[in-house]
Amino acid sequence: MPRVVVIGAGAAGTMAAIFAASAGAETLLLERTKDGGRKILISGGGRCNVLPARVDESRFVTDSSPHVVRRILRSWPLREQIAFFERELDVPVVEEVESGKLFPQSQSARHVRDALLMHAQRTGALLVTNAFVTAVRPAGGRWIVERDANEPIDADAVVLATGGLSIPQTGSDGRGLQIAEQLGHTLNATYAALTPLVARNTAAAPSRFAHLSGVSLTVTVTARSPTREAQATGGFLFTHQGYSGPAVLDVSHVAVRSREHDNEPASLCVQWTSLRDADWEEALRPRAARTVLAAVGAELPHRLAETLVAMAGIDMTRPLAQLGRSERLRLIDTLVRGSLPWTGDEGYKKAEVTGGGVSLSDVDSRTLESRKHKGLFMCGEMLDAFGPIGGYNFLWAWATGRAAGIGAAQRQAP
């Protein structure tokens, strides 16, 4: 019976332990915190967006091969993942129709975390908490896992599932990435992804949106840099610091990377409603004594409508009948292609995932075994791929954890 050590009891690691143990391996699941699964607990506002209701593979971001991403995702299709949660874990899921997200029927992230850990132990995995791994090294065809203040563990296979750098208070500190790099793997540049953006209000660059904190709506945001572009439609929230919400988070990687790699920051523009140019032309057509603000405010939160009309340089009390063509076009441009000033991002402390990581060319896409070291497997956020808000990153964690666990269990001692 092969011995498998899985390092990290998060989403990917716990799934790896479940499938390694189910395949007959003696499985140890090592977790540095006192309980594990802490990102699961805080996901979806404590409800845990387990999976997306539908999958668009093109929405994954990677500096590796998109073809490899698709191959990994298809190794455990969405319908089979749903069946696993409902039949094996007894966690029925329900769709939140307006967002296209799947949540546990219980609406409890703790229910999901506990069901995963209980199933791992039920299948035979031994969970060891407060286990801080200091090194992983090959030794004569086997592996040695060194722990702080504890005896080393020898194994036939090791699964690295330590996460990335995002939300470090949950236990992710990048240690697994360091171990992978020390073992000779290529790490594509890491960066904070799915993170809120900041718009600092200074005397030199006052923010016209600073007074809108708490205002939310559905918009389309486009982020464009000299080397990348992304667009997302979804919720948008003005915060005390700047901007958040799914639409912002889903394009934030373009902004973050432009600061680090490009000579100029990415530009952000917003289509503030679902209306396009022709739609606004109709909405701004003179009707009785209706004012500009009344027309714009019919489609937008009042305070935002006031701000956008003012930004277009138009008197908001002016009747539509007195609005000149050039003014109307300027207002429409602000409403459909409005510039969104930003000065930074909230980094890893608020990032939902880590972009970059171990290059997918360094692992076998079927088993996620290292191409450099037999018996070493990697999964989850450590790998160079992430998806948008909406359960995509759990989909990736479940699929990669399963593949790594099965692959590790099939590893035979030399």
C-alpha cells in the first residue's frame, strides 16, 4: 500500500486526500492551522459558492497553455462534481439564478468544509493539524517531509496543496511555491488576482467618486493595458478605498500586472448601465420638461447619476430640449465609456486568488505529477491558472485535487 502525504487541508488538498485514500493509499493530510479549510469558511460571504452553474473555460487566465487548462478541467466535468457533492458528501446544491452560482442548500460554508474533512477521514485519510512543513526532499525514489519540531515523514508520494499568497491570515504564505521552486520548477510570476482596486483621494488627484461609498449597481468594466485586456459584467461597489464587486475583481489582474510589468497603468472604462449609444440617444430624447438628471437618474442610482452628469460638464437641471448635440454625445460617452480612475490595488490581503504559480508545463496534465520529480504532485492555487468570481476557482481546486490524489495513490514504491 503506497503512503501518500498531502500538504495543505484546503479545498484542493482535502479533495486530493479523499481520492488518494479512496484509491487505497495510506494517506496523511497535514495542515498547518488548527482546523483547515479556512478559505472555504470565508468564501461566498460565509455561504460558500461551491461551483458555477455553467462553465466557460475561456474565462480562465494563465501564462501557461490554455489547452492544458481545458484538459485538466475536463478530467472531472461540472456535472460529475455536482454529483460528488450531492451523493458522496450529502451536500445538495442550489442555483442562485441571478448570479449563475451554486451554493450548498444549507447556505453554510462550514457545512461544506466539515463535510469534506469528515469524508476524507471516513475514506481513511489521517488529518494532522498544527503541522508546519519546513521542507520536502527526494530520497532514493521516495520522499521525506520534514516538519518543525516533529519527526520527518517518509512517503511514496507527496501532494503539494499549500495554496498561493492570497489572504495570508488563512494560512497561505507561499511556502509551497518556495518548495516547488527549490525543487527546480518554473514559477510564472505571481500576482494578486480578483482583488479590489484603490482610488486614493489626494489634493493632487481628487477622486470624483469618493463620496459614493456604499453605492452598488451592475456594470460592464473593461481593463486595457499595452499587453492585456479583460472585460467583465457584474456587480460593482464603490468602497471607502475605491472599487470592488465581481466586475472589478474579474478585471483587476490586468490592472495589477500593468503596474508591475508595463510602462503605463491600465486604463479602466465603465459602461454604467446595459444601455448602449443608441439606447441613450432614445432615453435623452426631449420629453415635455424632463431634465437631464431625471433621464439619467431613471437608469442609475441618484447620487451616481448626479456625479456622471457633472463629470460630463452639463447642468443637471437643464431640460432635455435644451441639450445640444455635442453635449448629448459627451454625456453618452461618459455613460457608455466612462473613465474610472484608479491608483492601486488591495493586494494579497484581499485577493481571492493568486495569479501565476507553477507552470503547467511542469506537470503531467492527467495526473499533475511533476515532470521533474517522480512522486511529487501539485494542485490547486499553486498552479498557474485561475478563473473569475463565481465558483470557478473551487471548480479548479476540486478537479486538480482529485487528479493529484488519484495519481499519487497509483505511485508505486521503487
